[in-house]
Amino acid sequence: MKVERLTFSMLLILFLAVAATLPNAKYSMLNEEKPSNDALKSSSLGADYVIYENKTKFYAANGKRQVEFESENFSKLINQVFSLAKEGVVIAISPGEYNVSSTVKMLKPLHVYAYGATF
């Protein structure tokens, strides 16, 4: 009987601790985290490269908003960016649908963000 009371007391304390913490926890909705397409194209996220689609071509613009790479093939473009980018670079992929037609190789640590992009 004493062990059962001790177990019950411990569970009650644990429950109260969790209940006291929940109202103070900060949550964010997924929609609040998605930047707009314009935000990505303007590189307001501090991206070193922004990849976006314009009907039939794909572009990779640098942080100065100058197009450095362009291709009709997304896989070719992303591999160019990955191979020539310096280690630790931030790459943002704009929302859209991207067809990956060949192997994509990332051989160094890069930060890739694809908000609203589907592959």
C-alpha cells in the first residue's frame, strides 16, 4: 500500500509539473513560418543563393540579386550551385514544383531551405 501511494504521489507531481509548464510553452503555426515567394526572391532571409523558377527555366541568384546560374534542368542547376558554393552557404529554394531528373549531390555542409517547394 505504501509503494502504491508513493507511485501515485510521484505521478501526481509529474502531472502537475507538466500542467504548469504547458501554458508557458511557445508554439507557432506552420503557416506563420512560411515566407512569401517575394521574400525569397528578394533574399530578405539572408540567403547566399535563391533558386526560383520562371515558367521554363530555373535560376540561382546570388545575395546581390544577380543571376549566377540558369538552366532548363533543375537537377543540373542545383548540382552546379551545390558544387560551386562555399561551405556553410545558405541556399533558399522558392515555392514551386521542381522535377529532380538525376542524382543531386551535396558533398559539403550547406544550409538548404525549401519553403513550399515540392520535388
